Amino acid sequence: MQRINLSDSLTVSRIIYGMWRITDDPDHSSKNIQSKIEACLDQGITTFDQADIYGGYSSETLLGNTLKQAPHLRHSMEIITKCDIVAPIGIHSDKTVKHYDTSAQHINQSVERSLQEMAIEQIDLLLLHRPDPLMDAVETGNTLDALIDSGKVKAIGVSNFRPWDIQLLQSCTKNKLITNQIEISLSQHNALHNGDLAHLQQHKVIPMAWSPLGGGKLLNDPTSPLNIKLNAMAKIHSVQPVAIAIAWLLRHPAQILPIMGSNNIHRIKQFSEATKVALEREAWFELLEAASGSPVP
């Protein structure tokens, strides 16, 4: 599978495995999680996306338990995690309201906990999960730089940031913000037109697409014009419709990295199908038209 250079120090796989759903699987065993990781690695999917809040602040722990049982896996993985969301659940059940915290104290505590829970010595890529309206950009930027200097974090980025949010933080950070995780799919394609992808391309920042299948809703209605089109193209390319929907993202020149999440081993083993599909320009616009429900302007 093709690999993408996010920076001089970090290369990731073209498709990323998202671990936000691993706690939805009734089988939380390390053996089961290891089988999912290995199913990804067998296809060249080496990059794994976490966040401290996933699974009510328990998903990182499950990954760590797996890596303790099978430490050899870590050498084949790039691990992403995120911080700054404080929700009144799990370790933060004493909080009264969901909020964001990009203070130095919170970021440092989150990194220490993530390292401990995942049983790793370095986070390959640390992202701020959501823009914080109370962010002190100088304090936050200095904290992120210090984490890289310390070796606890290899690279930094953001998630769900708008161009102006990125510009503010980058102005106070000596290390480059190398990615922005945003929602992009055939069912949510505002980033094509609202400046998000244009800004990332201009500054040579590679976007990651969360919920690339619209949370599974994209393929729910077999009678929709989009699903009819996806199925027709899937037959042409001898793949599943999911592969066409992901290939639509891969076709974009911004080098969008889809974050795929599933607990079904059979589906996980099919993730790489999308990389074998080269959509023609007209086919790409046909899908956009079907998704939009109206002709391209």
C-alpha cells in the first residue's frame, strides 16, 4: 500500500484504521483486538487512530493491553491520539459540563496518561481534538513544541480546526502542524467548497477524513441515486461499493487519508480494495452529483 509523508519524521499508510469503535465490540479481549490490528497490517495499513475520549476514556487502555501482550506489533505501527475534550464520563465523571481544555497542564497530563495507557514510549502524532475558544495560543504552542523536544511526541496536528484556527496556533508553534482531521465523505462534502481543503493544500498539510462513510449511513438506502451509482461502479471495478466511496476520497489531489473504522474482521480485510480503484474525472463528478442530489453548478 502507498505511504504518505506527513513530515520528514513521519510517514503513514494511505488508509488509517480508526479505533473509536473498539469498545462497541462486546469482545474486549487483547486477542480480538490483536486480530484486527494484524488484519490491517497484512494489507499495509500501519497507522492507527486513537483519542483519549474514545470509549469513554477506555479505548487507549484496550490498545495498551494488547500491546503489552504482543509488544512486537508496536514496531509496525504509527499511533495517533488526540486530547483536549473533557466530557463528564469515565475519568472525568466529576466534571459538570463537557468542555475543551488546551492548557499546558491538561495537555501534559493527557499525554502522560496516553503514554501509560497505551504502553508506548512515544506518540507518533498528537492532535488537538477540537478548537478551544479559551485557547491561549502561545501557551498551547509552547506546550506542543516542548512535547516534541522531550521526545514524548514525534509530530503534532489538529482535528476539526478551521483555517483561521490553524493559522492562529501555527503562528505560535515552531513545529509544523502536519494534519487536520475533518469530516469528509460523499454525504458530507462541504470541505470541498468552504476553504478547508484549499487551505490545507496551500500550506501542504495532509487532511485526514473521519467518518468517510458518513457513520455508515452512506450505504444504508439501496434505492438512493448515490447507492445505485456506487453499486454500478463497484461492479465495473469488481469491488464492494464501500471501496468506490473511499476511492472517491483518494482521488482528491489533497491526498485525503480516510480513517476507516469497523469491528468486523471481514470488512477490515477489504479496506485496501479502495486503493486499487482509479476513478476517472467524470466518474468522480457523477458520484458528487448523485450525493448532492442536484447537477454540478
